[in-house]
Amino acid sequence: MGFNRPWDDVPKEIFPLPNFDIPHAAVGKSRAVKRRVERALHSLEWANDGISSLNDLFGVGGSPAADRPSLAQQHSLEHLRKCYQGLEPPSASVLAAAGTGALQALCGSSPLYQESDSAVRQPYTRDRVSWPPSGFTPARLE
């Protein structure tokens, strides 16, 4: 006997996070209002890029997100929206490096970080991480 409870289709995990819906820019507004709306839309597009990266890092990139985000997802999305809204537009040097990838831009030309043909990237898998045992007390860092 199955009951269709409204919370059954709400995800229990945070990932994959859904993208923000990006509305179309307002038409017929003043130039100042259009610029403000375009800045807000750009920050949402940038946040969607960040969400895509987070989903990829968690190993669920490309997976469809639930139609109704959970409360935890809603809080996460609101935090991301505020973070991206407060950022200044990227500089020309950041935009120029975007085509080469963020990791390569950070690591530069160091031979330690050059990818070889045999290098295989692996997505984050929680079960493959060595976590400390429950109740573990970390060393003091003084």
C-alpha cells in the first residue's frame, strides 16, 4: 500500500545541485535598470558555472537534479547566489585564462602539474576517501 507523500520526491542528498533559472532581461526599461538586470543575470550564469563545477567535483556532473530542491539545497543555492552576487566581474587576465582551464592557470607551467596521456581524472567518490574514525580527536595545531 503506497501513499504519495509530498516529500517523497524531494532529494535527500545535496548533490547534484540544480542550476538557477535565468529569466530573460527586461525590455523597455531605462539603461541603468538594464545594466543592473544584466549584472544580476551574469552573476546567476556565473553561479551556474560554479554549480556545474561542484557537481563535477562530487562526481555527479551531468546528472539531472530533482525538480523540487530540498531545504538543504535551497540553503546551499541561496548561499551560492549571495557569494556570486557579491563578486566583481572577472578581470581580463582571468577571462584570458578561462580557455586554458582554472587548474592550469593556477599551476602555471610547472612540470609537476603537466598532464600526461596516461593521466586519468577521477571524480570524487566519498567511499574512496580515507576518513578518520568516529570519535577521532585531531592533533592541536599550535
